Amino acid sequence: MDASVLDNKSILITGGTGSFGKKMVQIVLKQFSPKRLIVFSRDELKQFEMAQKWKTSDYPCLEYVLGDVRDSNRLYRVFEGIDYVVHAAALKQVPAAERNPDEYIKTNVMGAMNIIEAALHCNVKKVIALSTDKACNPINLYGATKLCSDKLFVAENNVVLPSRTQFSVVRYGNVVGSRGSVIPFFRERAKTGILPITDDRMTRFWITLDQAVYFVLMALQRSKGGEIFVPRIPSMKITDLATAIAPDCKQEVIGIRPGEKIHETLISEDEARSAIEFQDCFVVQYNAHQRDILLAQAQKHKGKACPEGFIYRSDSNTEWMTVDELKEMVERTADDYTIEKSRFSMTGVPQ
């Protein structure tokens, strides 16, 4: 990672008290020297608790700012003087989205629009928006709102001006240990001797919080605007994860929940026609001109266009985690204070 990417820069993280935000703050404070690092969120208790771990008296660059991405006026104020925005704020629980669709639209879609307008108004250099595998061929409302958000950020790059904000998206799979992760649920249910499995065929992409942060930082450094960055990450079987967490427990199939998929997709066949494959990631670029430039650069770094019919789906992935690897990962990521090394060397991503 290029140490200069965040040095003496002003960075704001929306949803900064969430799992991703906390891990990003930890990594940035340890490995970079930002001018300002703003944790922006709407939960005063989480900010208070986070400030006990990372005190502003110890880190003068760190600021905790209350606000909501639904409030455009607040965004206009806090984006003043900001170089980079990492947009991690979202409502993301699938069942809750099915019951409360209007709330998810207000935060995930209208909030994205507010971020774009405020970033443009305040001359923010770059915005990286966090997405999800559920935005690819969505079957639930959460995924649909994130797909809409992705489209908003990507489309904003159609207007090309020298000083215009660059908007890009990072899309990855399930995050180990994040809020809402199945791991704490499995650990709690293991006390009963039975782990509920929605479908024993189920597979998922798997990434740690550290890897997610490093990938976002990589995207922040390399983005030109309009890209959807997708990391090359392993898949796992949900039954293997259950075995890794509680090998002596019985696994009981209970059926798929509303809005849930058996397998997750990070790049659809249609998107793959606009995607370039690199050593560590894929880059979906819908702008044909920018894609041609990217492909020309990619060929110097052993990158290539995705083949016809390609699809990046968790059940057809070429990289899989074993039960032992899942067990080691779960144990390793249980310590919030540990920072992993990045698996994204950026050696295959062009300047």
C-alpha cells in the first residue's frame, strides 16, 4: 500500500461507527498520517464507545461528527475541506428491508443521492461507495436499493470535468465478524446443540474486515471514476462454516428465508462483458472509452477482458476455504485489535 495515499489528506467515513468504519479507523491511524479523519454517523452512543478506544486526545486528526446521510444540509457542512469520502452508511438487514422498504430507500438510495450532491458541491476529490454481492441480480429489497445506489454513483461519472469528483464503487461478499454476521448467531445457537441451516447447498463469498478495508484503500488509490471494483476472494459452504464453529452440533435445515439466495453473485454474465480481470480483482467499467483505456493498461500487467459467458458466483468460484481454514479465520478475526496483512498487493492493477 502506498503510504502517501492518505497522508496529509482529509478523509470522512459515513457510517463510521459500523464494523467496517471501526476497522478502517484502526488501520488508517496505525498505517497512515491523515490530516483529518472524520467518523460520521447518527448513533451518539456508538460514537461515545468508539471514542473510548480511539481518543481524540491521542489522535488529534480524529473527529467524531453526528449526522445522517438523509440530511443533505448536514452533509454539505461536514464535506467542506474533505478530500476523500468512504460511504459505508447503509441499512442492510435483508428481513428488515422486506418489512420496511421505505426506510431502506430513504437511507440507501436517497442517502446516496445526498452524498453525490454534497461531494460535488464541496469539491471532494473521490468518493468510494461500499456495495454488496446482493446488489448483483437482486431478489430482495436491500439488494435492489444497493443496486440503485451503485447505478447513481457510476452514472455520475458520465460528466467528465478536470476538477469534478470521481465516484467509484466497491462490491464484495459476506464479511467475517461484521455486524449481522452469522458467526455470532452460530456461536450462540451452538449452546443448544443444534445449528439451523437454511439450505445445506448454500455457498457464500467470504472476506475479512481487514481485507475489505485494504481493498477499499486500493480502490481509492487506483480509481479514475465509474468503476465497480470486485475483489478476488474465496467461497465457503455454509455447512463447512457451521462445522468449523461447532463441530459437535447437529445441523438442522430450516428452509430459505424470504429474499435469500442459495448462491451469491459478484459479477453477472451481463456485467462481465464490461469487466476487466486483474490478479487481485475485477473492474467493471461501463464507459466503453474508459474500459478500452483500462484494458490497454491491463495487458501490461497481465490483465485481460473477461471471457464470453463468464460469471463470478460463489458456487462456481475457483478458490474455496476448507473447514480448517474457516476455523482459523474465525478465531483470528475474533480479536478486534489484530490487523492482518493485505491480500491485495495491487501488482495487477494499473496506475
